[in-house]
Amino acid sequence: MIRHAQYSNDALELVARRFAVLSEPMRLRLIQALFGGEKNVSELVEATGGTQANVSRHLQTLTSAHVLGRRKAGLQVFYHIADPTIPKLCDLVCGSLEKSLSRQVASLS
Amino acid sequence: MIRHAQYSNDALELVARRFAVLSEPMRLRLIQALFGGEKNVSELVEATGGTQANVSRHLQTLTSAHVLGRRKAGLQVFYHIADPTIPKLCDLVCGSLEKSLSRQVASLS
DNA sequence: CAAGCATATGATTGGTTGCGCATATACGCT
DNA sequence: AGCGTATATGCGCAACCAATCATATGCTTG
């Protein structure tokens, strides 16, 4: 594992783009909905409470970033998490946020 | 470790915000420059090639997100990485990107 | 092939954000 | 106190992006 490697501007741009893809709540809802396995668009619309058009747009963003994968089956399109690091990323951030928040709570007393 | 937990909308908003903070190349440059230890603003301006005003703004963003910490010493202000998960996050993303890119390169042959 | 369902996409708009310039604040020194 | 250095901040602009509406594409069935 390369720890703390120095990256070029182009590389940092890619990393930034990757984080940007994960920086929208709706996209995180979609990812979360797919933790349980692949779902088609209609199911994702239902699970996230978004409109069909918006969900489709975000799915395209996530897919072209190789975060999700597509599988067509007749009329329907099934999406699944294609990048195995995504759950780890989310868990890392969530754990860090929980610690940070509990520290803030503790500092109130 | 809580894997694949279901999060509320408020929690997802926090996670999204966290990713958003990491989604700018200049901020990643600052973080990268701090991997070697704390630096003051002037050193960070030099290391990143940005303007003083812009660097200061990004430092504020990173600090209020508890990614960085501040230490004042006379005229100078020293910043350091306050969240230990940041390097892990960056390495995870970089590793994933390297794999993804090498797959794309391999698919060209 | 016509109709109907599932999904994707063009166009528009409002909101957010990064950047640059100028200036303000904070601190130390003489 | 006054000056110089280090850092922060108000403001305006331009670019980007998510959400929405309407419409298009793709596939299946009768």
C-alpha cells in the first residue's frame, strides 16, 4: 500500500472528481440503496423518493465514474455497486463523523 | 465496525458535505503538503502555488470541517491534518483509481 | 407495426462555489 | 504609538451543477 504518496496535478484532479461524485446526498442515497444488492431504476426511484429523471441522471454520473455498474434486462436496467472501495469509504467517513460529533457533544458539558 | 449501516437524510447530508470538502484539487494539494507535518500559511502558499487569499480561504474550509487543525505562533498560523482518516481516504481513492485506470489501459489492447 | 412501459436526455433555471482584487485584522518590533 | 509582516475577509464575477419539465429512445407484447 502506497501511503502518503505525492501526486501530480492531474492525479489530484481525478481524486477530487471522485470525491465530488460522492458529495451529493441523492447519490449517497442511491449507493446506500444498492448496498443490499442490485436494483432497477424504478426500485431506486421508490427507495430514494426522487423523480425518475433525477435518479436517472445521478445513476449516469455514478456509472460513468465507475462507481456503479449497469445490467440491462429487457425493459429494465439494473444497477449495482461496481467499486468495492465505496462501502469502505462511506464507513470511514461515517466513523470519523461520529467521533467528531461525539467529541462536540462531550465538549458541551 | 458498522458495515453498510442505513443512514438518515441528515447523516447523508453530513457525509456528502465531508466528501465535498475533499472534492477540490487545491484543497487536496494543501492536504498533501501537510502529509509531511504542520506548515504555516506562507509555506503552504509556496508549496501549492496558489495565491495567499485563496489558500487562506481553503484552509478555513478545511479547518471548519475539522479536517485540519490550527496553531497560532506569533504572526504565523500553522496548520496540520487533524483527522487521521484523511490519509486513509486518499489512499483508498487513489488505489481504486489506479486499478480502474489500469483496467481501462488494458482494455485498449 | 402499433401501443405501452421503463429509462434516458435536451433545455432551462436557480443556487452554490471557486477565484481574484482589494482591504481589513492580528501580532511583533522598535 | 507607529510600522511592517502574516493571515483573514468582503465583494463581484464566472463557471459549474442539481433539479424540473418535457420529450425522446429502447424494448416487449399483442
